[in-house]
Amino acid sequence: MTTKILDYFSQIVTVPRASGNEKFIREWLIDRAHQNNLSYRTDAIWNLVLYVPATPWYENKPIVILQAHMDMVCVKSPTSNHDFTKDPLHIYEEEDWLKAKDTTLWADNGIAIAMMLSIVERPHPNLELFFTVDEERWLTWALHFDTSLLSGKYLINLDTEDEWEICISSAWWARVDCLCTITFENTKYQTYEVAITWLQWWHSGVDIHLNRWNAIIALLEVIDSYGDGLQLIELSWWQADNAIPTECRAILAIQDQEKFERHIGDYTQNYKKTYDADSLSHSINPIDTTTSAINDYITFISTLLDIPVGVIKMNEQTPDLVETSINLWMIQISDSCLHLTYAPRSSDNEKLHLLIDTLRDKYSTINWEISTRSMYPGRYQNPDDRLVQLTKKHYEDVLKRPVKVVAYHAWLECWAIVGKLWNGVQSVSIWPTIKHPHSINEKVFKPSVDRVYQVLQNILLEI
């Protein structure tokens, strides 16, 4: 690991920088700008750009944006007294790995910042060093950053996890809320809490193509396929919107408990055979409740089950990339209102809006209210574009082996930047090898830092 990068990183890890509290690391970076006579700008939400003039002979090359985030995930061991608001990290070397004692290392994304500052001292074109806030928490900056901060046509993000991969895409996505007012009737039978639980956890972006399923859909299929002798009283589940629901619970009035027990048992056994769901479990427990049952619940369940969830379309250019998908991640009955929330994604913005229109059309037939919020930008970079091919060439020259061009169905901040800028911008995401980020076992492979740094230098010389 180059002495200069290690020196910058050793300084960086002394500065507090929890998500939402990036003030001190931003001020430290601004001090570096003053020391090097660099101009800089911040926007209303405190993202920062340092503007670095080209070195001689490179003034006529295109402007390049280098980008990393300022915040870190603050995790420590149960026995640690570390205070992330003021204490420096204690970093150390073990063989070829750089680690931190009892805390996260902040190689994600501090090594990137150290590399960006080091590259200023090497030959380079005009650079815009873009440091963003709040990436590890809500990525709220991506919805509101000031696009006038940036003018470069090429963007290199330094925030993935494997030096053998070049990332070229992430998905646009949104949250779609579907609401309706419900009416009630008296319950006729004994009431039970019914649950489907212990489905395997999975991410609604990068894992949605796996052979698993959604617990909300599973429980609704059980209810829908049962027939008469059943009333729905309550139904609820939500996790993070980037997770496929692993369980769902309902309160049902059931006329024949034994019959229903056989029905849900047969369903779950068939489910285990069809999906990767050996851990799936279900439960039926009698409870006392005076709450009324929902009128005509079959209508909305039938509509809901008529809407496909999971993978909608695979990408035709990039193998194994999900282009478009949708996750039903929240269902809740409260104050005479039934509320569903979907999270559609697509690397094609037009396809995303078509999917949202499909939801609106389906639910409008039963007079539901539909609204869209939190539209997160994304981008699909053509693997044949110049920056991708240039990066691949220099990676393979330095690493002496083939590298993989990958695209993710998750949401990554560099593609949010490109998605909000303009169509002419090309972008890639590269990064040294990091293991166990966001944990006290986080570590970065020092030789990979040097290799990726060399790749970055070579790209900037030829861009």
C-alpha cells in the first residue's frame, strides 16, 4: 500500500464521520483544499466538491469526476468503549490486511478518499472530487444534491467490494402506496392468530432472482385458496423495503380449525418442495378479540394476487442481471384503512414507470388510492461504452487476469448521481478488495489498494 495513501488514511480515521455528522471530515477535506490552493463548493445538504486543475499536458482531456462518500457505519464490539463522536480509530496491519481494533475500519469509504487525495499529486486531467453525505444510512442526498456542482463527462465511483469486478449499473426504484377504506362485519367464529414464519432472509434487489418467495403473498394465497368458513380481521407485516418479507401474520375467524390446519399444512409442504424454504414454519393460536372482520376481503386479495411480484424481466445485454422487478414489502390494516406498499425497481426508467402504471391500473379497478414517493434514480451503462472498455483494459493489464463486468439490481449511489446528471455521462464503479464491511471484522487487502490505484492512474492518463 503506497505510503501516501496510508498516510492520508491514517489521518482520515482520526476524524469523526458518522452518517449525518460529516461536518468534521468535510472541514478536514476543505483544509486539504486550502493547503493545495484548490477551489471547492458545497450544496444545501453539505455534499462537497474539490476542483483540481489538470497537470501540464493533460489540460485538453475530458473532466473526470471521482466520487466517494464521507460517512461510515459505526459498529464496535460489545466490550469496546470507543466513542464514534470523538475517538480516532485504532488501525493496525496484519499480514497484507489493514484492520481496526474492535470497530469498523472505514475502509468503506475512507480508502477511496485517501486514493482521491493521493491522485492529485500524480499527472491527471481536470478532476472534480465529489464527496457525498449519508450514503450508509438513507442516501437522502441522492434525491436532492445540486447537479450544478458537477460538469464532468466521466464518473469513476470508488465504492464496491471486489477488485476483480467492474460495476456498471444499478436500478431506478420507488415506493408505491396503495390504500383503501374498508368496512366491517361481526365475527362469526373463534378467532386465531395465523402466521407464516422463518422464510429465508433475502435482499429485494440483488437476491430477488433466487428461488424463494414472499411471506405476505404466501399467507394471502393460503387465505384466498381456502374458501368459505373464514373471516379476515387483521393482517400486517413490514420490514425494510429492501428486504423480501420473511414472515406475515393475520388474525382470522375460522369456522373449522382442524380443516384450516390441514389446509395450511398442505400448502406449506408444497411450498417447501417448490422453493428454497426448508426453514418455513406456520402457526395457529387461538386468541380472544372483539375486533370486527373485514367486509369483502376476497376482492382485494384476488386483485393483489393477480399482480406478479419478483422478477418481471431479465436484461438482454448483461447475463444474470434482473432488469425489472417488484417487491410487496408492507401490508397493514389501521384506522379503517388497508395499506400496501410496493418497491418496484428497474435499470430502465421507462420500464419502472410502466410497472408503476400497471399497479395504478390494477388497483383503480377496485377504487383504491395510489401514490408514488421516493423516486430513486439509477442507470444502466452499456458495457461497450468507452469508459467501461478502458477500465477493463487497464484492470486486466495491471491484474494480469480477466475481470468481470457486473451490474446490480440494487441501488448504488454513483448510478444515482449519473441518473440525475445527464445521459452523456459514463460511469464505472471500482474498488480494492474489502471483506466484512459494516462489521468489526472489516478489513482491506493492501496489495489490492495499490493495484486499483495503478488502474485509476492509467485510466486518467488515457481518458
